[in-house]
Amino acid sequence: MSKWLQLAILAALIAALPLLFPSGYYYRIGALVFVNALAVIGLAILIGQAGQISLGHAGFAGIGAYSCALGPEWLGLHPALSLLAGAALSGVTALLIGRPILRLRGYYLAVATLGFGILVAMVIQNERALTGGPDGMAVAELGLRDLLRDLGWRIGGGEFWYAVSGIVLILGAWIALNIFDSPTGRAMRALHGSEVAARTVGIDVASYKLKAFVISAVYASVSGSLLALQNRYITPDVAGFLHSIELVTMTVLGGAGSIMGAVFGAAILTILPQVLTALADYEQLVLGAIMIVVMIFMPQGLLPYISRRLRRTGK
């Protein structure tokens, strides 16, 4: 599927879904799907393209989220500038820690990235004077919605964040698809197949691993910032271990090798818990069983499996 066709499908879905929403609550769920999908797209670049694993990307989401909280309060920055500052800080952090830890492979790399995520969460939890500790802290209003109202365009909070998150997701998908089609993307896929073979043909393996890690960190940071801005409040959970696992699961569940798979995985794991709330105490059990079945019978992810079945049916 071509890059522009994927973007067109994504944009059409984002534009058409509100026609099916029976209430404003669904705008909130849609915005949450888009925010999660943005972080998962970054992991699709790292895991699906470069073949590297990270269990600590919630740490970068935490950096982005708390940048939007601390920037306006301590530095007087506009929330939008705080988002950009958080993305820059996450990129620099990924650059610094990526050089040593990306020398590791397999579960050694997974444990190292896990340690980074836990470290960020611990700092956020313990620095009460700065971050509010476990209680979290308030986040400043972005202000864009008030500007739109002054211009005569009245829009509710749910609709506003649905639109903003959707636009940022399309932009993030466009950037990722361009990376996929670039020499950088081809080099990443080569080292995913075999680092030895990639090194043999002259690819700087360490450099491309680091590029993928930094890019994915920036995606996670922007995702965390958007979550903080739309909630107007943030807690250390955004940087927690469980959030990292959730993001990786979304990536693998949907199909780590494609952008649409990343968005699909984020949508499934964001919406499914809302649907399963009717099962009360059995919600987590059913959710876990579904994920186990998918991983056993659809190891490439849900979207690639569905695509193959549709092609076979068409023949």
C-alpha cells in the first residue's frame, strides 16, 4: 500500500468517525487512541524497522508530560513551547543513553531500557517539591481553544482534542512513512534482518540503531505531552512500567512492521478495556486471553493477518 493511500485512509477515518459518535465521551476515547498511536508509531520504527526492543519508553512519555507541567510553572514557557522542549530533552536523553545501551542485544537491551524507564518514574515519584510526587500536578491550559472561540469557532474540549490529536497523528504518520521509504529506513530494515550482513555492506549499525532510538523517544515524548495537555493533570503513572508494557503490546498486537498496524494496535488496546468493563472482575482475564490467542495464531500482528486473509479471499 502506497504512502499516500495509507495517509488518505487514516485521514478519512479520523474525519468520518465523529459521524458515528453518540456522545462527547467518544471524542475523549478517540483522542486517547490517537495519543497512544503516536507513541506506538515511534516504537514501530524502533522495533518493526530497526529490530530493537525497549521496555522503558514510558520514561520518555513522562519527560514530555512533565515538561508541559513544569515548563509553564517554573520557566514561564507557553505549553506549546514546553511540548517542543520536552521532545528536544527526550531526544538528547535518548542520544546520551542510547550510545552505551544499544551495544546490548536481546533481553540485555530490554532490561537496560527497563532500568531507564524505572529510573525516570522513581525521580518523578520522589521529587515531590518539583513534580508533586505520587499525587501528580496540574498542567496549564494550551490556550488554543480560547483563541478559536475568540475567532467565532466554538468547539468543546472533547472535539478540540480529538482534532488536535488527529492532526498530530497524521503528521507523525507522514514523517514515519517518509522515514520508511528513505535510505535510513532501508538501512534500518537491513540491520533488522541481520546486523552482520548490514555491517558487511557498509551500513553503520550503531548509528542507525541510535537514530531509531532517538526518533522513537521523540514520538513518545510528544505523546506524553499531548496526554498531559488534554487531561490538564498528570501523575507518575504516565512514566510507569505498565505503560511501557502497554505501548510495546500495542505495537506487537497491531503489527510492528507498519504504520497502520501501529495505529490499529493502539486502537484495539485502548478501546477493548472500555468494552470489557461490563465483565467487571473478569475484564483483565478476558483481555489477557485475547492477547495470548492473537500472539499464538497471529504472530505478525492483527492487521497483517487480516490483510492476508482478505487477499486470499479476493483470489
